[in-house]
Amino acid sequence: MTNNYMNPNTNAMTPNAMNPAMPADPSVQQFILPEMVDDSFSSEDIGEDFDGIRLNFRKVKIPGGGALQFEIPGDDPENPDYVKYVEGVILYNHAASAYWSGGSEYDENTAPLCSSMDGKQGIGTPGGACAACPFNQYGTATDSKGNPTKGKACKNMRQLYILRSGEYMPIQLALPPTSLTNFNEFMNNVFVNRRRPTWASVVQIGLKRVDNGANTYSVATFRKLQDFVGEQIPPMKAYAANFREQLKQSLEQRPMIADSVVEAEPIFDGAPAYRTVVQGSESPIVSPYGGVIDGDRDALPM
């Protein structure tokens, strides 16, 4: 696997004055922000070509069947990249939920009946407050054959927006229910207990195979690679703050657009357009996942 970081001892990149993210310790690898990428093309050069194009996040999911590699979309749809780890900075993360009718979440072409981009307010059928929803209770789920399971009918997930070194756009990684315990523990140990925001460290996300006797699936694992310190912090903070502001504004538009029942198209850049049934009509609700959810058939470990 090719390492995403560029060794500061090489001459391939020199940080500019506005983005001094070069580590003082030569043994520490450099994290390259987009401003530091050696680019021969200005905004004017590419502005006309990109006019009217909706920019998307590349979407990555936890693989099914116990696979231990992530599939990363690339410039060739027929030949994605496969990596053992996703390494980068978590610019932002938020809760997300989706409800399909019994077993239909296993069909990639079936849209959810209800979805929530904050895990608090659902839009669709049944909609309303997620905390009070009967489908958001353990013991309401069914498997692909319609048999009852210990999990929730509404799938609680977490969306992570991860900027990899030297890339312009973050990737969007969706964590299914079975990976949430690992993520919560990691967040508490690495960020909450140390009073650090997620953008202040470089993390590594891997995969672990789990067999519960009925199914084999993969769960995400997490570890910190390094912290940003000193002059590395201001440019990273500015980049993360700008990204968060834009993404939050896009997410806030979702309920308003759903109420207006307009054309089915992405509510925010980086999400596929799904038509979710709302009060008997089809409305452009963005699915918080975008593919088959694997490894979420049982209640989460408590």
C-alpha cells in the first residue's frame, strides 16, 4: 500500500508561508493540505470547465463478508483502489439514520422510507423525532429473510468526512451500527479526554473481521497516528472550519427542500439523490448511506 503522507526530506513539496504544515522533526511525516499541493492550474484555468458541475465526495463504506480492504473510488470507475487503511484527518462527523421496510435495505436499488441526517429528526414515513420512533428501538429489526433480530429497524450510522494528505476533497465514510462502539471509544480516548478537536490529529482507520455465528462481517478500527502541533494547527483549523461551515449549511437545507417537494437531486454536494416517500408523495431525501449496509444485523454491544 502506498503511504498517503509525503516525507518532508524529499524535495517534492515545500510548504508556503500561509500553510506551514511541515513538521520540525524530520522523523514525522508531513500532512499536505490542498493549499500545499504543487498545482500548475489556477482557479481561472479550471473555473469554466467546472461551472455547473455538482462536486461529490467519494463514498467509502465498511465492506461486507468480513473483507479487510476499503474500496476507494478513483478516476477509473471500473478499477477502484483497494487499501488496508484509510489515513487522514476527520474534518467533521455527524449521526445519520435510515429506515427501510423489512429487509429491503439489502437491495441497493430500494430507497429508505425515512431518513435523518442528524439522527434526531426523521423525514419520510414515519418521520418525526428519532428518539420517540418505534423503529429506533432494539428488537425491531429483521434480516434479509424477514426473520426478527435483536437490532433496530432504523439503522443508526455515523458519517465521517476524512481529508487524506495531498487531496483536495475529503472522502465520506459511513459507519454502520456495529462500528459505532469502536468509534465512540476512540473519540473519547483520543479527543474528548484530551480536549482536542478531531481535525487536530491524523488518524488511521482499519478493518477487523467478526463472526457472530450467523454472519461474518467487518468492523472499523481506529488509532491516532500523530497530533498537529505549533504552526501546523492554524492552517488545519482554518481549513476544517471552512469545510464544516459549508457542510452544515448544506445539511440544514435538507428539511426545507424536502417540505417543498421539488425535483429529486442531491441536497448537498457529496450525497446521492434518493426519492423517499413523504406523505404519499416522492420527495428528494438524501440517503445517509448509499449502499447495502453490512454487519448491522444484531444489537450493538453495550
